[in-house]
Amino acid sequence: MHKLILGIETSCDETAASVYCSVDGVLSNPLFSQIDIQKQYGGVVPEVASRSHLEKITPIVQKALIKAGKTLNDIDVIAVTSRPGLPGSLLVGVCFAKALAWSVKKPLIGVNHLEGHVFSSFLQNDVPFPHLCLTASGGHTALYLVKGFGDYEVIGKTLDDAAGEAFDKVGKLVGLSYPAGPTIEKLAAKQEFKDFFQYPRGRKETLNFSFSGLKTAVLYDLVDRGVLDLKTKKILDINPTLQEQVASSLLVCINDVFIKKLKLALKAYPDVKAVTFVGGVACNQFITDNIAQFCEKQDMEFFSPTPRYCTDNAAMIAFVGNYMAKQHKFSDLTLDIFE
Ligand code: KG4
Ligand code: ZN
């Protein structure tokens, strides 16, 4: 039977809603991105984020329903991101979803944002189980062994910064605005993805990630080159070529780390049937192409969602809400953001 899920996502700086049909897939997926607002602060300011969610959540949910050609009465389940994320931002979505569920008498499901990312590849493909999922975003970087819907375990995670954070922080060091990831990819292409500075790749023998050493290595290298002032981290002098060379070396370094971890994980879990790459960093075509080539060599299927499903979105939350409903994993009105 057709089931319609309304998904709501407000964990960070995107206000998103989606109507997902259990048979026909994503019917609508509008979002409002706060990037232009947050850019002026050089990162996400939590207080600014929650105020913006409050302003946008009603029109975005309305837009999702209108685009899907549905009304609230047609919806079977309301799924909302309840963890992890910025508390003030999560609260806006969770309170909104609870009030909506209560007023139109629809069942409610609290969804883990990271589980949304892990299953985002299913919005476009049927991925076989078990598979490995590499999640890389601004807030998280982890490797999962995914055994079934809602059945997954972390087999490696970052011990400090996330990969997206490394792109954003190093980008800031060379004068790029937030979020720096997409700009770094463009600048790296100008230098044909060459590795100029051989930044450190971290420890090889573990499935865990660590990117803070990389950021520090870039910082000291830039200080040595007279680009940065060590105390204030202010840029003294930088030319566009050096900016591109740093971008290129950084991208190649992070790409190498990902490939090495996947190689290690495939050795440790020889039964996996596929690899997925998700989260905001998976928008990066250079890395996606490299992982695809690596998987082809290993005779392994590879899936990575289209960019609108890599970055934060509500379709992935609705998708998880759909199988959680089938598994009778409902929440009640006591649903909290720290559940
Ligand atoms: O998943 P996402 O939209 O939000 C979080 O949950 O964090 O990911 C945003 C992150 C940012 O750090 C951004 O710099 C990075 O994804 N990103 C990229 C690219 N596009 C976005 N990193 C590298 N290359 C890209 N093309
Ligand atoms: Zn995310």
C-alpha cells in the first residue's frame, strides 16, 4: 500500500521538508539554505540558525506539500530529525513536527540525522546489504558497516575534526569563505589535482580518521612561507597560485585518506557487497570519481547520491521514517532532541 511520509530536517543550517511516497519515491524536496546568512560570520552561528529555521519552517513545509500535490490529510507519518545537531535548531523542527502531528492526529517518528545520511543512497538506488558507507560532512566523518534498514554499526570515525571541517578550516587559512569545500575543488582543478606539499595522511593502520594534524601541518607550512602570522592567523600575503596549490594538495590528501581507509575496511569486512559515499563532501566529483575507480578495481559496486541528497535534506529523513514506520518504531509527544 502507498504510504506518504512528510520529512522535516532542521539539524544545522538548512530548513528542509520532503514528501516521500513508499512506492513512487521522492515527490518533493524543497529547502532553504542559510549559507548566505551564515557566510558573513565565517561559520554557523547557532542562535542565528534557530531564528532562521523558525522563520522558514512553515513556508518550507507548505512548499513540500504543494509541490507534491498533497495536503496534510494525505500524509500518513511525520518524520523529523531529532538528533544529533545544534540543539536550538533541532528544537524548532521537533516542536513543529510534534505540534503538527498532534493537531492533524498523525503518527510521529524521531529520526537520527546520521542514519538519514547513511541511507541517502537508497533515494536513487537499491544498495545491497551488507555494505560499507563512508559519511563525510561538515560535522561528521565515519565509516559504517550497514547490514539492513536501521541496522548499522560504526567501524571507524574521526577522533577530532570532520573532513568537511578540514576543508572549511584550511580554506579559511588561505582566505576562502565558508563553506570552502566547493571552492577548494574548483581551485584544485586549476592545478590538475597535483600534490604539491604532501601533507600528512595520519595513521594508516586504523579505521579511525584524524584531520586536526593535517590542519596544523598546513598552518605551520603557511607560516613558514610567510603567508600567515602564527599568533593572529591573519593572512600577510597570499597569491592565487599558492591558494590553488594548497587546495589541490589538501584535496589529494583527503582523497588518499578516504581510499586508504576503504581499502583497510574492505580487508577487515570481506563480505561487503558495495560501498556508498554520502554527506556534503560526497558532492566532490574528484573524490567520488576516485572512489568509483577504486571500487571498480576491487569489483565492488559503488553508489553515491546526487549532490542535493548528499548535503542536508529532508528526503533522507522521510526515507528513514518510511522504514521505521514499517518497523513500528514510532515516537510519542515526549520526543526530545536528546533522545
Ligand atoms: O552534509 P553537509 O551539507 O552539512 C553537514 O551536515 O555538515 O556538509 C557540508 C560540508 C561543508 O564542510 C562543505 O565544505 C563540504 O560539505 N562540501 C564539500 C564540497 N561541497 C560541500 N567538500 C569538498 N568538496 C565539495 N565539492
Ligand atoms: Zn548532515
